[in-house]
Amino acid sequence: MRVIILHFLDIQSKHNNAIVKALSDGAAGSGHLVDVVDGNRSTDTLRLTPYEYVVILSPSYGLFKGKIPARVTEVLSSCGNLTGKKGAAFVTKALFSAPSANQVLMKAMEKEGMVVNDFNIIGDFEQACVVGSRLG
């Protein structure tokens, strides 16, 4: 299965870089063809239609009321027709805001017509590897 991992993390951080790599390696270890795209960079020509499964990985902001970067909704709305496309919504662990940020991310994906069949809060690279191995 062709899988894209579209992340909005600052990969200058070793922790975030390890999470993205572990998620990708876990999915590739299950036999998926994985592409990793940084959503913070230029995504003007990005189209998600060739992929069978779309993974969105976002940081969570806020203390109690979870928020995701505005860039996530911008990119999702400009990536082509996503109606009926299966996907997963993952956010990085934060103090108290991660569960509500995950709901915000799922709603943004569902607004574009995606079917979210997996969601999780990722805290470390071991968990990311396990989550990546069960994608699909």
C-alpha cells in the first residue's frame, strides 16, 4: 500500500526527527511503500490522491484546549480530492492538550472528506514504531 506521512513537526529537534523516522520505518517494515513529506515546507504541488493511506502527524499546542498549526488545514485543503481516502491522525504528546488536539486534527481531516480509522498520541520513538507497524 502507498502511504504518505505528512508531518508538521520541527525536525531540527532530535526527538521529533526520531519520531518521524520510527513511524516511517514501522510502516515500511509492514511492507508499505512510504513517502515522508514535511508539511512546513513548500507543498504547493503536493497531491495526496495517488496515496492509499494518509498519515497526518502534528504537534499539539495549548495548555488545556488543544490546537494544531493552521498550516495543517491549509495543506489539507490544497492537496486535491480527499473524499473517501483512509487516514490516521497522530499528535505528539503534550501536557494536557494532546487529546483535544487529536480531536481537532481528526475533525480537520474529516472536513476534507477523509475517513480517519486510526488516531493516537505519540510520546516517543518506540511508540511511533509500533503505531507505524499497524498502519493500514
